[in-house]
Amino acid sequence: MISAQMRHTDEPAASNPTRKASRKPTNVSLPSDLLERARELDVNISRASERGLREEVQEAEARVWAAKHAGFITEMNARIERDGLPLDEHRMF
């Protein structure tokens, strides 16, 4: 079956975490107790925020991709259910 979490490999450069991007200062509101604990533990707040935001963006992109391709995924899953996997007779496992 095809998973709705499959992603196209031609991702825009902006979503590539290894690409060097300029950094832009921004204001973020955080719970004061969490901010205090992070500072006590010497957590890099900017990097932690970036990591969390990157995960949220990737999850949102995956939802958009899955919604955009839902029809194709449904069709392919129905075809596989009906006809089996392509070239299945040649599988060695």
C-alpha cells in the first residue's frame, strides 16, 4: 500500500535543513516557567525553537502533500487490493 506520508523528493531549498539560511531575529512568547528551566539547563532557546518549528512545518507540509495526493493514493491502494503489487510474481521474499 502507498502511505499518505510518502513525500516527493524535489523539496524546495527553503525546507532543506542542511542549506545555509540567513537568520532573522524574531519575538516569541514562551511560558515563563519553561523559559526559566531552559536557561537553568543552558538550553539554546533559539536552536530549540528552530527545531520545534522545523518539525511543525514538516508535519504541515506532509499534511498538505497528503491532501493534494489523496485521490492518487486512494486509487493506487484500490488497484493494489484488486490486482496485487506490480511484478509481485518476481519477488524472492
